[in-house]
Amino acid sequence: MNTTVLQGGNGSERCPRDARVVQLVIPALYAVVFFTSILLNTLALWVFVHIPSSSTFIIYLKNTLVADVIMTLMLPFKILSDSHLGPWQLRAFVCRFSSVIFYEAMYVGIALLGLIAFDRFLKIIRPFGNFFMKKPVFAKGISIIIWFLLFLISLPNMILNNKEATPSSVKKCASLKGPLGLMWHQVVNYISQCIFWTVFVLMLLFYVVIAKKVYNSYRKSKSKDSKNNKKLEGRVFVVVIVFFLCFAPLHFARIPYTHSQTNSRTDCRLQNQLFIAKETTLFLATTNICMDPLIYIFLCKKFTERLYEKPCMRGRKTTASSQENHSSQTDNITLG
């Protein structure tokens, strides 16, 4: 999310990037994501405003929605900057502020998805336990801590982006950073990698246990409804599948890309390839802001019930309410 031309300063013109990809294709794709996200997250916001924060699950989902909205609001700056429809000063704003805020919100969302997986894990393993971690006050506290820590990590990337901005230097955001800023940029990259892979491994373990628990429950009850079993299996794995498809490619591409950004000796052709890989995988990660509303529908019963209260869906609500005689294990997965 940082550059349009490689090797800022005097070397930037010697390593140009493919303008068709940078200025046309990628901004057009982001525009589609932006308008789709506005539609879906506005609807989700309307629903969650009418749902009280009475459980840890709802609190995590609401914070996830806030992170998605922030990411969405940062997209127009990237679209205008990458497509060169705005002045060069807009590029400086993107480098110093909007891209930093975008990444901060992304990693808040990643951490919250891990907490959602942990919350479902507790509901399945100890559905009747009265743990402190299952109380709303815990969810509010841990959410505040996550937002605060990610803010502290991101703030130096704004402060240390302090070199003079010129039409030439803003072509590569790294050109606005001094040695300390470049070093912190690398540190943040490694912290981000640790956040993602820690959450992913824990999420995978949680959902393996959940799937085993639910399977054993159905086997003990001798359920023969294979269709419902398949639907349940899909619900169990929807979060981890979306999480991996959206975020894993970016975290495979980001370390070598960051190294090329901060190392002026990297071959120009390789820098171009890493840039395209980073931008493509960043786009995939950004699509998560359109995927999360689908997770709300699959996993949050209160969200779905409130959505069905709209006049055009009341008939469906009646039908849905007649099908609520599933096992307690299923309810624990989808209960808000």
C-alpha cells in the first residue's frame, strides 16, 4: 500500500512500475470492494445498533465491524492516490497516515477474529462454565487493549515518516522515512507476521476441537440428518477458511516485499515482482471487509434474527423459528 515507483529519490525513475496494473487495474478492483463494503457494512451497522452488547461474542463482532468500517473509509485515499487522480500531496497523506490507519485496523480485525474463535471454543468445550473470559466486561477490556496496543505500534510509523515530501519522494513511501523509520517499519512487519500466524495456528486448533466435539455429539445422538451435518460443518469452518484465504497470501508476500523496500540494493525486476505480489495479496486481504458480514449471518443468531425483523423478511423469520430444535452444540456455535 506504499508505493507507485521503486527506489525513491534519485533512483526512482530508473526502476518504473507497470502503470497499467498500478494506476488502472488495482484501483478499479478496490473501487468495487469499497462500494460493496459500504453496502454490506452499513446494513451490518444498522443491525448491530439494535443489538445490545450482552455477550462477549456480540462485543467482538461489533469491534470487528468498527475495524472494517475504518478500513473501508481509508480505501478512497488509496484509490485516488494509486490512480493518480489526486494531487501529489494526497500521496504524502496516504504514506504518513491513511495506509498506517488501514493496517492498524486490519490487524485489530485479525486479532478479533482470533478472539471470536476462542469464544466459540469456550462455548463448545464448557458451555455452562462461568469463566471471567466469558463475561462482557472481559471482552470490552481485551478489545480496548488490542486497539490501544495496535495504536502504539502504528504511531511511530506516522511520526517517523518525517522527511520532506516532494513530488519525487512521495513516489515511494519509504523515501519519507529516515534510518530509524525504516528500522521500525521492519519491526512492525515482523510483529504483524507474529500476530497473524499466532492467531491462525490458535484458530485452527480451536476449530479442530470444535469440529471433533460436534461430530461426537451427533454420533452419540445417532443423528442421520447428513444434510444438517454438512451445514454445521460449513458453519464451523467458515471463519478459519475466510481468514486463511484473505490474510495468508499477504503474509507470505509481505516479508520479502518489506525487505526490498528497505534495501536499496535489491534488483529492480525482483522489486517489481514483489510489488505486484504485495498489491495483489493486499487486495485479497482487503476483501475481508466484505466477507465479515457473511460471518455475522452464519454465526450470529441475534444478528440474523434482527435482520429478519425487517418487514420484507418477517415471513422468513416465522419459517426460521420453526427450525430451531437443533442440538445445544449447534446453538453454541451460532449463539450471539
